[in-house]
Amino acid sequence: MSQDFDVIVIGGGPAGSTVASLLAQKGVSVLVLEKDHFPRFHIGESLLPCDLPIFDRLGLDPGQAGFLFKAGAEFLDERVGGHTVYEFADALPGTPDHAYQVDRATFDHWLLTRSRQLGATVREGERVIEVLTPENGGDPSGVTVRTTATHATERERIADASYRARYVVDATGQDAVIGRREKTTRPLEDFGLGAAFTHFEQLDPAIDHELCVTARGTIKVLFVDDGWVWAIPLGGRKISIGLVSRRRGIKGEWLDQAIAASPFLTRVTMGAERVRKPTVLASWSFHNAKQHGARWTCTGDSACFIDPVFSSGVSLGMVGAADVADTLIEALATNDEGRDDLMDPHALKMMHAYTTFATLVNSWYHTTLLHTLFFSPEPNLEWKKGLTSILAGDVWRDDNAFQTMLLASKRRRKELVPDLVSGKATAPFDAL
Ligand SMILES: Cc1cc2nc3c(=O)[nH]c(=O)nc-3n(C[C@H](O)[C@H](O)[C@H](O)COP(=O)(O)OP(=O)(O)OC[C@H]3O[C@@H](n4cnc5c(N)ncnc54)[C@H](O)[C@@H]3O)c2cc1C
């Protein structure tokens, strides 16, 4: 079987569905290939305000759809009695003032449904097994993508398929189908090394006030001895709790131990129902040293994924996906989509964001900068505002003194996220 589309998007997560929706909205013919059937569980539940304009472009309102309003982030260190609240409303002028916390099964399904409504063809249960680009066994005029049915029963129904398009977007998240095949993914090992997480339901109404210090939901991030713990209220008496550890060999019971060691988490989970045994993931932070080429690009986690302590994954993924869509809409209209440097400006833009977050995460794990700023009785207010803007994902502005200070060490930046743009990072990167 062979079909022709302008663009094939591999992966129907937030990055894939965003790029597909924005392309379809402009009349581009798009095929989304997703290996799973939605709704399905996914981790990554706390969003940042930087994706609010994208929801507007998609014609979606997360608040109306019932997702929990997120006013900011709280940081706690129960070992020293430290507690601080960072509300997005207190950021530098112009930073959007709220975000959302989402159950990803519902959220991802909602976004992918929108892609269908806007005209994208979405095929679930089809796993991409081969991508032929002009640089890798394909011909210069287009790309070929081969799939197989994810489930045996469907294999009989769909059989293996092959699709042709003018361009392919790899939005396969941590699977990074192109990067892993080409061996261009590079681990970032200096951050968290593993996570154990689960959901709790039927929370006691008595802890409502404590959970929603700012009247509405905030993520709670706790410093613990070997890493950190998140507590993300999801609305409806439900909360996501996860441990990120810097020790190797993560185990589910480490999460139970972290909860038992924390008076706050013990209060929150007292009497609640744990939905399932903790899910365990290890060694996930990486960057992709080659993120685009002739007729293909990566977007979202398949380009770069940095330790989730500042909840940057979904929102940077959506912002990057929108940028990819905008670049492609223009290029497809002028038959210019085959250039191998088409996505250079996009990759540079995203590198600035990844480097900012990677540097911040590095500070979290390896310096006392953030701990001091969070829990000092008299924090530097200009830095607090600047940090709040970064925590909102508002990282492409030139008036953030905290961000400038953070990125001041070129040596540190290059060590953290080197060579993000096809091996030619140094010169254009310095121009940012
Ligand atoms: C422990 C942990 C905690 C996190 N917490 C947060 C958080 O609080 N906030 C936040 O913003 N982010 C968080 N993240 C990150 C977040 O999960 C990701 O950044 C986000 O899901 C990336 O979106 P994406 O669309 O790029 O990829 P994904 O959401 O992973 O979507 C990729 C899609 O591609 C599909 N796919 C993969 N391979 C194939 C294939 N071969 N063929 C077809 N389809 C395929 C997958 O089924 C999936 O649906 C966390 C991550 C981890 C590991």
C-alpha cells in the first residue's frame, strides 16, 4: 500500500499532534502515525505558561476542558524547614501568568482529536519501523515511512504499510526513532538517573487547603537526600507523585520510602488510594546531536529531553512543534522543503531554551544557587522575577538578568548541551 501526503508526523503525543494540527489548519495534508491507541497513560503532567498561545492557535481552552489551573510552583525542603511559592503572575512583565496540570491520557487524546477535527489523517496502532530520507536510502524527491501494526490482531487487519510524503517529522518522544537508528542520541548523565511514580486518588478533602496554597493548583517540588520528589495535583481528588533519584538502580519501593520520610507527602497520601504499583524509568535525559536534515526534522523529546525537575518537556515540545509547523507551511508553499538547512533557525531557537533549562537543572543538582534563592529570607527580587519567567518557559527575551547570569559560562553551556545543530553549534550559538 502506498499513500501520498505533504507531511508525515510520527508520534501523536503533544509535539506530534501540535505540529499536525497547525499544518492541517493551513490545508497541508498530514498523516499522523501513532503506535499506541489513545487514551493511554503517559508521564509529564505539569505544563508551563509558554504554551498558552499555542492552545489559542489550536482553538482549544484547557480550562474549559476541565484541566486544573496551575498558578506556579512551590519548592519545599522539609529537612531545613524551607518552603517558597513561585507564582507565574510575579514573573517579569509580559510572561503569561498561568498554566495547567493535566492527566496525560485525557490531555493527549484531546490534542490528537483536535488534529483529526482540523483535517489530519490519524492512524493509531501503527508503529513506524523504517524511515527513508534522501540522506538515508531514500530518493531526493520525498520520504518513505514503513509501519507495522502494533498489535497482532490489527496486523491481520492493516498488514504492513508504506507511506510517501514530501517531509517527515519525528515526534516519537524518548523512542526517537531516527536518532536511535542513526545513533545520534547522547545521554545527559549529570542529572536525575531514574524515576518512580504513580497516582493517588480519593485524597482526603482535609488536605485541600495545603495542596492548593495559592487557591488553585501548583506543582510541589521537594528536595530530598538523593534527588527530588514531585507532587502534582490533577484535580478531582487525584495527585501524581514521583521520585527522581540520582542513585542508580531505581526501584518502586524508593517512592514509598520517600513518601514515608516526608511529613507533607504522608499527610497528602494518608487514606488515599494508590492507583497502581509505581512505574519505574531509568536514564532518560539525552540530546540528539543531529536533529534535522533534508526533508526531515525531530521535534519534542526526540530532539532533546532534559531532567523534568522544571516541567519543561511538554511545553517546550509544543512551542518547538509550532515553530516546525510555521517553518514547514512557508517552505511547502514555495517547494523549498527539501533544503537540509531548513530547520537551522528552528534548532537554534530551541537550543537556546534547552541550554537555559539544562543550565538551570545543572544548578539544581550541582550548586547551592537555587536552594539559596528559594529559601533565603531576603531573596534577590530581580533574580526571583527572572527565575519565575524561566520557570514559565518564557526564555526568548533579552531583559532577564537572571538568565543572562545563568548562561554566562560558555564553557558550562557547551559541556551541558554541545553540538545541537548538526555539529555546527558553536558559531550560531554564540550569536544568540
Ligand atoms: C519521570 C518524568 C516526569 C516528567 N514530568 C514532566 C512534567 O511534569 N511536565 C512536562 O512538561 N514534562 C514532563 N516530562 C516530560 C514529558 O513526558 C515529555 O517531555 C513529553 O511527553 C514530550 O512530548 P512528545 O510529544 O515529544 O513525546 P511523547 O509524549 O512521548 O509522545 C511520543 C509519541 O510517539 C509515539 N511513538 C513512539 N515511537 C513510535 C513509533 N515507532 N511509531 C509510531 N509512534 C511512536 C508514542 O507512542 C507517543 O505517543 C516528564 C518525563 C519524565 C520521564
